[in-house]
Amino acid sequence: MPRPIAHSAPVPAPVDKVHAALVSEQYWKDRIAEIGGPGAELVSVTAMNGTISVVITQSVPEDELPAAVTAFKKGPLVIERTESWGPLGGGRAEGKFGATVDGAPATISGTTLLVGDATSSTMSLAGTTEVKVPIFGGKIEAMISEQVLSLIDNEHDFTGEWIEKNL
């Protein structure tokens, strides 16, 4: 059964600057280089008219995976992530995110929201984590959800710092 995930975090920057970062190819290149982890790669970026679609691959080495994961998946966990953002209008922009795990029946999907004004912004997401593995699925979903939320915190921190340095 899919496990819901939700997250919300402030970004100490005006909404127009946060959106400008999110739809910048350079932002994504810098983000993957700084916090993408070993073997991370920016696979594709399609940016146009204040919108963007991004595909990233990241991997988690086998020795860093919990036993519940290595019981059904040998080798590193290769994750393909997608994220897209629509145009900014009325102090808000909406998007989508997703992730799949190569060779494993695990998916994450949901929606993102950026809201703010001339002084601050909030980025939030809502979605589900689903692992279709009998008996262990719930444990793995919980682990994946926890890791994803931790990663998102790091990404939000990076976003604020990147804006401060670049916009």
C-alpha cells in the first residue's frame, strides 16, 4: 500500500528568485555537482518560457543500503529522478516530481508547490512512496520516505545558498 509523504520548508528568498533558480539549467548542474552524491548525473534538462523538466540519476552504494533492500536488490541502488516546474504566476508555481529505482519495484511520485512574495518563499511537496515487495514493502517504503525527506531538506538548503551566491 503506498505510503504518503509530505514536506514543506521555507526558502529565505523572494519567490521570483527561487523560481528563477528552479528553472535555470545552471542551478541544476551546480546542485547535482554539489549534493548529488557518487555517480550522480544530470541526464537531461528542458527549459523554456519559465518552465523546466529535469531528469537526474543518483545511486546509493550497496554497503550503505539496509538489509531489507539488499535482500531483493544486489549492487548499488540506481535512482532516476524527474522534476518539473511550471511558470510563476500570482506568487506561485506548481510542479511534479517522481523517482524510480532501477531493477526494483519502487516508485515515488507527487506534486510540488512554490509560494511566496517579495521577501520569502515556501517549497512544499505531497506524494506517495510505493514498494511492491511482499512482507518488506512497508519497511522499505518507510526507509525510502525518510531518505527522500532528508535529501529534500539538503536540496532546499542548497537552493537558498545558491540564490544568495548567484541571483
